[in-house]
Amino acid sequence: MSFTYQAGTPFAGDGLKDVTTTIKDGSYTAIIGHTGSGKSTLLQHLNALLKPTAGTVTIGDRVITNETNNKNLKPIRREVGMVFQFAENQLFEQTVAKDIAFGPTNFGVPAEEAEKQAAAMVALVGLPPEVLEQSPFDLSGGQMRRVAIAGVLAMKPSVLVLDEPTAGLDPAGRAEMMTMFNRLHQEQGLTIVLVTHQMDDVADYADHVLVMDQGRLVKEGTPREIFQDADWLADHQLGLPKTAAMARRLTAQGFRFDPLPLTTAQLADQLLPQIGGPAHD
Amino acid sequence: MTAAIEIENLNYRYPDAKRPALHDVSLTIAQGEWVAIIGHNGSGKSTLAKNINGLLAPESGRVTVAGMPLNEANVWKIREKVGIVFQNPDNQFVGATVQDDVAFGLENRAVPRPEMLTRVHDALVQVNMLEFATREPARLSGGQKQRVAIAGIIAQRPDIIILDEATSMLDPAGRSEVLALIEQLQARSAMTVVSITHDVDEAASADRVVLLNDGEIVEQGTPAALFTHGEELLSLGLDVPYPERLKAALRRRGAKMPDGYLDQEGLVKYLWTLHSTM
């Protein structure tokens, strides 16, 4: 599929060019690429917020083309939950419970049931039940973001699309947030699509990686395949996860790693025999 | 060395808050020094910054900036000495073009036009954004936006620049752009830098790191000394530097690792020594 911004006007600009890929059910897919590479444009096609100018996007069994009518897109929007950057900016209700219940109520769930669901969602994102009756605006930034995510989860999506979900959080908050998504992926079987600049998160969590550059899909594969070629990544203004970067420095000093370690534990496991093993004193 | 900022027994409490946001904080920052202030969210870092330029008024204690006690009579003079760069680059633009935006603060201070033109030009040269002078700020990348925000501040020739998580919303390339710029500014114009940060690389660039917890200074020292806290750093609001993480993982596997802080290069050398004597 391709997408042109403001097609048919003098301001027309290429957003995406001839992209072909499949995101598998139950996968954890990361989309990487430097600022302006088309990551967010691609993301907005995943629940038909944008429609391709040419080609097709198939979501479940629904085919979206340029001709697709804006009516009847609700089931797709419900199926594919979208967590935008700085999701906490979209909170507006008086209480956390009402904010989370807003989406389901819009989709016809009775208010009482929706608020009951809200309690379950709050637990799912790791917040204490006390927050339900609090104003979302009295919570910390990280907690507010969790409430916004709970609001998306309340729609019971099967796919969760995350656009830089940890931007602006402190390191502990980032780690908690990423662990939470991984838990949702493992326990609820959610398909996850993550747009991120954090290569460590790609290495730690994704099983499939799409690399975007200037609106094109320039490479896809497992994290290990993608991070194998540091020079190619640098050409596309992308870096390595910290572990892979360290392994690269060590390789230059005569160490050998096979396969390429992606986590600190994998690197330590492969390093140990090369530095004389455990100490014997 | 003269002090750029002197804080003595500072206490601050937000209206209706049960606990003080800052409790008995004393800190002296020398002219030309780069101090990183770290701590987890809610530890009082930003409150401290706002007390330095009088955006907040302390409950008790004294703040002296560039030799002037912070009070109602001096606050405007002090704000001329202290520039703050905030977290979100999109929240601090007022001008329609990059150069208008850099000129905004000077216009407010009624700087004569010929001088304003030179200062805007010089500031844009310093942040390496001159070729973008007539562009719309909204169309720049995050790193470029923060560089323009910094140009707006250095055009006013402050003595002190405060970075309030100024790199936290940038991608890795934007982050290193801004960090390199700050290093240059400090080296070239002896600017005093106070950076509030969660970023390990930013903290590592500082001369001194001050750790805040629940509104109190709990520790201060060189970055290397603080980094020896290893995995504990996460609860202090910083990421654990990668060499410390790898050392911990190797130690758990029974390898002998040195206690002191090693940067990447140091650790690679150490491991290489073990490898070559096998």
C-alpha cells in the first residue's frame, strides 16, 4: 500500500511508499525508524484512521482501500486499540472510573457494567482500586498514562498499538510500563505493535521488527537479524541495543559471540567462559 | 571560585500539601559548574529549579543568585541571569519563525533592534541552526526545537542555564545533539549549567550529581561515585549505566568484578585483561 498526504493538492507529500507486510496474530512487532520515516503514518493505517491512497490494508477479514466508506469502521476500531503518544492528554472525565467507562459506554455497554469493567481494567494496568473514584488529574504522569491505557483495554481489543508509550517517563516508570505490556501480551494473548526509539525494548520484547526509512519498509526480520548489521543500521540513523553495542566493542578486542547476544544475561552467559569462568577462591 | 547559586535551608510546600516538597535544602553551585540534579518523579527536582528563578517563593530559607538575594525587588534581575529550558519543545514556541522566536525574549526586554539582530544571529550560530532562521518552528525535529529553545535563552546572555528534563522527549539522535551543545556552551562561555535529568549520559557529563529524595538532598558527588550504586540507581530515578549492569550480571555468575565505577571503555579493558591472561 501507499499513502500520500493531502493527495490531489499542491501540498501532496509522500507518507508511505509501496509497503507490503504482514503482522501475525499474537506477535509482538516493533516498528523502528528515525523521526519522519513514516512509522506513525503506518500506525494510523492499522485501525483505518488513515486509508491507503493505493493498495489495500487487511485488518482481520476486513479490507480497507481508498474507496472504503467511513461507516462501519467501529468494529475495527474496537478490535485494534490505539495508544497514542502522551495518551494521558486525552483524559477528561471527573473520575478514573468514568474515564475508563467512556469508550465501552459509547459502544452500547450499559453504564453500570462499564464501570464494573473499569475496576477490572484498573487492576490489569497495575493501579490500586482507590484511584477509581479519584480525579485522573490528581494522579502522577505515569499513573495518568496507565488510566488512558486502561480506557483502551476496556474496549477488549485483540491488538494493542503503542506509539512511543514510555516517552517522558522516568527509567523506573519506563521499565514498569514495558513489563505491563509484556504481561498483557503473554497472559491475555494480545497482539502488540510498538513504535519506539528504544532499541533495548525492541531487543527485550519484540519477536518481529519492521524498519522504516523515508516512507518505505526497508527491512524486516527478528531482532537478531535486524541488529546483526550495525553499519546498515547506522546508515539508516538507527543505533544498536546496549548489549549488542557492547558485544560489538568486545568483538573488536578478540571476543567471540555466536549468536549475537541481545540481553545482558545472554552476553554475560557467553562472556563468562571467555574471561576464565567463575572465580575459584 | 564565586558561587553562581547559593541555597540555604530552603523549605517549600505546595498549597494544601501535607508534606513539604523541599525540606531544608542547602546547595552551593559554583560559577561555570555543571550540576545534575537527579531523583525519581516527585522527588522535588523541578520545584527546586522553580525556586531558583523565583517562579515559586520559598516558605523559608534563602536563595542567592549571582550575588543577589532572591526577593521581590531582585526577581526580574535574577530572571535575566537564569534561563530555563523545559521538557516539551512544543510548549515553548511563540514566534512564527525560528528567528522571531529567538528574538521574543529580547523584544520583551526592549533590546534595541540592531543589537537584537546581532544577538539572534549569534545565538543561532552557536546552536548551529542559522540555516533554519526563517523556518517554522513546528516543522523542526525535536532536537532542533530544543536547540532553538536554547538559542532563545542564550540570546539573553544569562549566566545560568537550567535544563528541566530538556532531553527526555527527544529521540536518541536529538538527545546527543542537545547534550553536545550544552557541553560546548559550558566549555566556551563558562556558563553555569543545572540539569534536571533521568538520563545517565546527561548525568555523566556533569561535574557533580546531586540526588534528591522526598524533597531532601540525600547524596552528592562525582558521577562516577554515584554510579557505583549500580542497580539501586533505578529507584533513585536514573537508569543503571550499562557497564554496571553487565558487571552485576557477571558477578551473579561468579566472576570477580572490580568495585569502582567503570565506563564502557574501562570495562572493555578490564574484560580484555582477563581474556588475554586465560
